[in-house]
Amino acid sequence: MSASALIWLPALEDGRARLAELAKGASFAQALELAHSRLDFVRTQALDQIVRRRWPQRPAEFAGPAYRLALLSSSTTGHLLAGLRIAALRAGIWLELYEGGYGQVRQELQATNSGLRAFQPDGVLFAFDAPQLCAGLSASSAPAEAQAALESVRGDLVNMWRKARAAFGCAVLQQTTLPTAPALLGANEHRLPGSRAAFVARINAGLREWVDAEGVDLVALDAAAARDGLGAWHDTLLWRRAKQDVHPAAAPMYGELVARILAARAGKSRKCLVLDLDNTLWGGVIGDDGLDGIVLGQGSALGEGFLAVQDYALQLGQRGIILAVCSKNDEANAIEPFEKHPDMALRRSDIACFVANWDDKADNIRRIAQRLNIGLDSLVFLDDNPFERNRVRQALPMVAVPEVPDEPALVPDVLAAAGYFEAIAVTREDRDRGELYKGNLQRETERERHGDFDVYLKSLGMRAHWGYFDDVNRQRIVQLINKTNQFNLTTRRYDDADYDAFQRDADIVGVHVRLIDRFGDNGLIGVVIARHQGVALILDSWLMSCRVLGRGVEAATLSILVDEAKQRGASELIGEYIPSAKNGMVAGHYESLGFRLIEEDETQRKRYVLRVNEYAAVAHPIEIERGNYGRPSENSD
């Protein structure tokens, strides 16, 4: 698989003509369509030049966030910038870049008047080449010298990460190093302490521990080179002539690797895989060939290929990706293999939402999103039929639709290469997501059975467990803060370093809420960050998962906050609403809970107050299980 292929994207037809049309005045929507095509290095550069010329600032029709990324490297990186920007467009991010001076990483970080300081990045990406990291190491180096050199590299990297975070409060990304040093010993290179090839391998292995300890995200170039071959990522002659560590042909994929991390941090990764059935999960047509006639399982290369697709989907489901089915079939025929075929890796219980009928697939995919209560931009649709793929791309451009090879055994490789489900951490809620959404569908079925909605809510037997910010729930809380857009009153984003500061600050109240009912655990679904200041408890952030809206959790959470205010001697709660492109649904949140508007500016940013002694509890059907009061840092679930 070539590093430059972007093989999951549809091929670009009439590329030169379409780029020329865009340059003359085509819409930004057409620019996005081109960005979602299989572009090589030259056309990526061309598209980027046109976009930058025609839209020097983020266009109004682009709803994604802007992100300021600084690239600090010991090698030449100018040829990578276009690939970064175009990949970010595909990921729904408007990327603004700062390229540090060649080999000036430490100087950029230390200088108080550097261009980096003026840029004020949201993220900093560090990229170092093998010659830079191996400087001073030689084949004659003793084991102790090699170990000291490794510790020195670790110390330098950690110091730079911390400096960047302290200066800018930003995310930090670290690129692994391409293994470009030639071997001196051979297959047992690791036995030569001073081998630069072995040293780079030790650095890359160490990085996977060092970044975890420091809350840094990894861009795994070494893994990409191992998959694609080093020659796809590095050219020794280009290194000697231009100090380009990454091959220009790999620039589009380099951009992909970085953009996926940024998207994952922004909560923009996909979370549902929608599967076709006939000739996608098995060979043949179940309605025509019958249970005994479909091709699946051991005994044939084709059958094992389809089994590999199912196994990969199953592993994604166990990792936390929601699985759904969208098939043109009679439902009974479509379900039969899941229940009766002995070689099926997937079973009906693995599928959160199963839709099989003869309706248009685009319409059915809309239904799946509605039933699961997730956005269409959360879906990936896997189908062997090019007609159906093109139909969904045209009707639902926000749905990811990968091109798939004719050989099913290669499909898992394509899905993995596409990186739709990139994540920077896996939480308990991630792993249980499929079960959570199946539970939601059961709740909806039960809701339809009840004529009275209030009676239905009471029948759920809901319990809200709450606690202060702790280390156990750190990953999920930070994840919610950075990906929740709709039920989010201020859309402020905080990272691990901010979380640590919240835990240390006695005036900060960080609350998380988990909802449980008779259908199961909904997971950690609510987060509030407040600051005790004088007579007020000021609500900095209030966000919730949309899957629990309308069940009374908002009122239950408010009662927790009112009690916390009383315990701290605060006489009022101050709430703030900052409008965004996606949070209009909570514009009336504070009014609905009895808060009074006290301030509004020309941007419709609003502040509200609720006097604790005037608080009238809003009725809700939820039993609240409270933690012990005290300093937030001393409490946990």
C-alpha cells in the first residue's frame, strides 16, 4: 500500500479541469469535494494554492473550527504544509500553520519575541530526524554511553514539551522518527550499543511511554514506514540535497496522520460503522442463494476474506465503535445469517441498529442516525456496490464512504488506512458505546409503548451518580469537554494540564454525573466546571451528552450545584451562555431552570443569576446519589 495513495478516497476524474474551474470561481463546496478526492502531491499543492488565494480566511460556509498549529522541526518541512491543510479540510478543520525556522526548535521556544510567540498556537508538533537525535553516537559507543544518550534525548524532548505547554497552554504532538540510519550489524542490530539504527528504534519505543507520562499525542511515522516501506516515506538523495526527511510523495498521507490527531482531540472522529450485507459481509445474495449458498468462513480464500471483514468490524465494536446494518433486503432474510450461520463472526446482538428494507440507502442511513441520535458526520458507510457508494456520497456528503477493493481480505487494511476512527485514548464509555446505544433503542421502544411520557420516565428507574473530578474519570471528562458541541453552554476546551490545575485549585468545583436506569449504564454523561468567587458559584462550563436529553438530568444536576453552593457559603449561581454554530439548542437552558438574565451583549452572549434562597426545585424523576462534601481534590466516585 503506497503512502501517497489515499486509497480509501474516490479517484479524481478530470482533475486538471476541475482545479481550473475552482481557480476561476467555483464554490467552496466544490473545493471541499476536491479535498475529499484521491489527490497526489502535485494536485494537493495546486488545490491548497487555490484555496489559500481565494479564501485567505476561513469562509463562512465552513462550519468546522479553526486551529493554529506550529510545526517545529530539525528538517525541511515546507513541502508538507499543503498536505496538512488539505487533510485538515477533510477532517472538518480550518488549519492555520506556523513553520518554525530550519533547525531552530529550541530558539523558537526560548525567544520571547519569536514568530512562534506571536502566532500563539493551539498545538505544537515536534518533528526530529534521525541524524539530529543520533548526533554524537558512534559504533564504538559503550552501552553506558548509549544509555546516557537515550536519557539525554528523553530529557530534551520532555523539556521542550513542557516549555511549549507552559508558554501557550496548547496541545503537544510528537512525531516518531523515521528509521533512516543504515544498519551496521544486520538482523541483530540491537546488539551493537552504538548503532544509530538501533538507537532510533529505542527512541521510538521509548516515546510511546514518555508521551503517555506527559499527556502528549504521538504521530506514528515509524508505524507508517513499517507498513508502507521506508522508501515510500524517505528518499536519501532528497535528504542530502534538500534536508527533506519526509518524501514529498508522502506529504498527503503525512497531513492525514496529523489531521486525524487534531480531529480526535476536537471530538470529530467517526463513531459508527454502517455495514452493507450482500457481497460486503458475505459472498453472494442471501435472498437468492440462501443460507447454504453464501460464501463465508474457512475453506476458501474468498470466504476467509469476508470473515476478516466481519472480524475487523467486531474488533471495532469491542473497541467502542457502534455497528449498524443498512441493507436492501427482506429483513427476515437479512437477519438469518446472523442467527443461524455457524461461521458468522458478527451476531445480531453486536448490531446496535439493524435496517433492512428496499428503500433508498441514503434515506435509511438518515433513519439510522436518527434512531441512534448521532450526527450523520459520525457515520462511515461500507458497501461493495459503487452505485450505492456514489449515491450516498451525493445525497449525504457528511457521511464517510470509503472506496473498497474487490478482494474482501483487503477491506480491513483500507478501513484502517482511512483512519476514520482515530482516537487518542479509549475510555470505559468508549468500550461500552455499542451497548449504550442499544440500550437507547430499547428505551425508545419502551417510550413508544407508553402513551404518557412522564409515566415512561418514571418507569426507567433512573439514578444519577455524581462525584468530583478524579483521576479514574479523567480521560472521559477531558474527552467530553473537547468533543461536546450541542449541549455545551460555553464550548470552552480544556486539556489534561487544565484538568490537573482544576484538581489542585480549592476554589474550582469540577462535577461529573453518570446516569443509570433499568436498561443499563448510560455512562458518564455530564460535566460542570464552576469557580467559587466571593458570594457566587460561577458556572464556567456545563455540558452533557445529547443521548440523555429530555430525561430531567439538567434539573438533577442543578440541584447538585445548588447544594454545593450552600456548602461553600455561596448565595448565588452565575451561568453563562456563549452562542456557537452548534449549541443553539441550549440557548434557553438557564431560563428553563429558573435563572434570571442579567447581561447580554451584541454577540448574544448572556449571563444569568439564580439566588440560592430563591431556588425552586424543578421536578424530575431521578434519584440522586451524592458524594461526600469537601475539597474537590479529596473526593472521587
